[in-house]
Amino acid sequence: MATDTLSLTFSALADPTRRAILARLADGEATVTELAEPFEISLPAISRHLKVLETSGLISRGRSAQWRTSRLEPAPLAEVNAYLETYRRFLGSSFDRLAEHLRRVQEESGHPLDDTHGDRTADTTRTTTPTRTTDTDEDER
Amino acid sequence: MATDTLSLTFSALADPTRRAILARLADGEATVTELAEPFEISLPAISRHLKVLETSGLISRGRSAQWRTSRLEPAPLAEVNAYLETYRRFLGSSFDRLAEHLRRVQEESGHPLDDTHGDRTADTTRTTTPTRTTDTDEDER
DNA sequence: CAGTTAATTAACGTTCTGGTTAAATAATAG
DNA sequence: CTATTATTTAACCAGAACGTTAATTAACTG
């Protein structure tokens, strides 16, 4: 695996379980067992997810008696945001309009922060680039 | 690998080579050989990176004679942006201040879009959460 | 058609991921 | 000290990721 911060952050975010954990942590700190509760996987598995999140800096951890608490940390998310900034300027309006639309869709269907994101949020893909230049946009094979 | 869009996008973005390819594509469409030029890895490897990017929707591909062109697509990045929105609201000011700072730092050092992001952008991590609650913030072991 | 250029697919090896169960560690409670 | 609760580490496994080289496909060129 690449070892730079962005790569670590993106690959940490690439797992639905870990994203769900982060969503949970947005509601406040929690212990390992609490975080594990919604999932069917074993505690050691959760423990390792937490280690991945910690390594990427997305969470920090503390101890209260025999409990290890996890807390959401803003820095890596802010860095992702900064990364997007580049493309936000480049892609211009379509970017923000799409994001705005996706945000609204996301809000409609249930609690905004309690997702595992198993959906497709279709109907937005490839409907926003009217500036054709060279190609034919077909798929290979 | 998880098959939902966000997971696909995040894991596509988790690779520095792929991010560099996207950065290159922000300057306009390019062929496979052109995209491969800055890297030391083989052409088949690049070809597969492109397939990953295509699968996640981050790029679309067309054909011009024997050349396959790749083009940056905004939708997945917009979706990432929408994902962050959730936390942007939650994390409040620190989020944007951090992002703003990171953006500035990023701008200073060279061409904004031509990065492989091998740096650490230190000095921002964990300096922004004054709201302690329970724990001691020590590391384990 | 034969040859060249561009890109992909096939086959293969190594390393990383994400899960499991069993054992070990940490801290509290009796 | 012993037991209990919370969490991590160890050992293991299956599958995915990412690289390689060799072979194949696609499209143009003479």
C-alpha cells in the first residue's frame, strides 16, 4: 500500500464498514464494543478497522478504564476536501451542481449520517458533460 | 472489494499513480501512451489503472483511430464532495480552516494539479480539536 | 496482405486486505 | 490473588490488488 497521507485516507474511506464507523463517531465518541454493535463481523475485525482509521489519522483514540474510546479527527477529511478543491475549480459548475444534487438525494433517504452507502445514486452519472471533443464514448470489447 | 460507488471511487483514489493520472487529465484528454509517459511502470499496468478509473466512473474513454482517449468525469468527485458535506457541517469551522490551509500549502509548492502527493503536510494534524471530553489521547502499546 | 503502432488480455507471482478463531493483554471488581 | 470485562495480538486463510512479461487484438499504413 502507498504510505502517503492521502492514499492512507482514501483507502481507509474505501471500506463501507469504516465509513459507517466514522458516521457513528460523528455522533460522539464511542467504545469498540459500541462501534461493533451494528455489525455482524467479529470484534477483532472491528479492532483492525479502527487501527486502519487511526493510522490514517481519521480517528484518535483514548482510554477510559478498560474502554478504548475513538474520536473523529477532522484533518484527513479536510485534506480530502483540499484535494477536491483542485478539481472543483477545474470542473467548475457541474461539480458543485452535482454535489448539491447528490447531497439533497442523500438527505431525502433517511438519517444523513447513518449510512453504509450500498446504493448507486444513479441518474447523475455522465449527464453533465456536454462538451464533447474527440471521441465516441463507446465501451470496448 | 465493496461494489458501491463511493467505495469504488475511494479505492480508485487511494493509488498515487491513479491520482497523478487524474491530475494529468485535468489538463485535457490523453492517450494511454501519453498517460504512461511519466511513470516507470509497464503499459499493461497503466492500462489496468485506467480500467480501475473507468470502472469507478472517474474517467470515460473513447477511441480515435488506434488511440484510446481518457477524459476526466466529474460525477464521482462530486459524490465524494457530497460525502464530505456531511462532515463539513458536523466538523464545522475547523474543517474549512484546515482545508483552506492545506489548499494554500498545496498551492505554494509547485503546479497545483501535478502531484503524486507523496508528502505529509504535517503540522496540521491534531492541532485543531480543543473540545476534549473523556479520554487521555495517548497511544497504546 | 504484411507490417507497424497502440492498447489490452492472459498467465503468473507477491503483497495487501479483511475475515476467522484462539490466545494474550489491560484494567476493574471482588 | 482470582475472576470478569474490554480489547488487542497471533496465526491462519481466501481473495483482491498490483506488478511483471508474453501473447493477442484493433486500427492504420504501405
